[in-house]
Amino acid sequence: MEKLENTFLTALLEEDKDGSNTQKSAEGFAANFKYLIVGLLFGIVFVKAEIVSWFRIQEMFRFDSFHMYGVIGSAVLVGLVSVQLIKRFSIKTTSGEEVVIADKTFSKGQIYGGLLFGFGWAITGACPGPLFAQIGSGYVAVIITLLSAIAGTWTYGLLKPKLPH
């Protein structure tokens, strides 16, 4: 473990020949700080809108409430309109790069993956987006869900070459 830490620290502190690595690190933090702020605001909105509420999620899966369907439907609608606007007006990223949206092909695995994702969401009351907002709200039991999601991702990465795609 100590060797791994030392290797990581060495890689972090290692400078380029011109000494610009320190400057790149500071620029990287400043460039990524905006994402931290947006993520925090996103989490606050999730909490205030009760999107991270286990009870709201259970209501959705029992068809007792429209709340979550309205939120998800609104997100889908905003996504559809956004993609159409990006394509129609050739909108570029903030760094000036062209946004390329690749065509997708259908696969049976998407059905199985969606079902597995839905079962996990129904059982745990969490999907990857709200996990961090739930943890930040004090639902410490969700850490188990986060670790399970990480384990599932790792398992998929391990088995990916053997799965039909």
C-alpha cells in the first residue's frame, strides 16, 4: 500500500522538463472547480425536489405517484429538445469543439441491462445520479449501494469481452 501511495505521489509531483506540471495542476483545478459547483447545485436541486427520496422512488415503482414520472419525463423532453438544437445549430462546447452525437444501434443487452438497472433501483431506492446527493444528505446506508454500483461496474468491465455486444 505504501509503495502504491509513493508511486501516486511521485506521479502527482513529477514535473515536466519545463516545470509546467504545477501550472497545469492549478489550471486543472480551476477548470474543474466549475463542475464541483454545478454538481453541488445539482445535488441541492435533487434534494429539494425530493428526487433522492427513497419514499418517492418507491411511490414511482408502485405507481402511487406521478412525481418521479414527471421529473423523468421533463428530463427526457429537455434532452430531446437540447439534442435537436445542438444538431440544428451546430452548437459547440465551451472550449469551441464541435459536439458529435454518434448514432446508436439497438442490442438485446440493453433490455437486460435496463431490467437489471431497474430492479437495482427499485430495491435500493437509488440510481447513480442521486447516490452522492443521498450520501451528502446523511443517508449513510447508501454507501453500501455506492460500493455495490462500483463492484457491478468493475464486474462488467471484467466480463465485457465475454458478453455479446
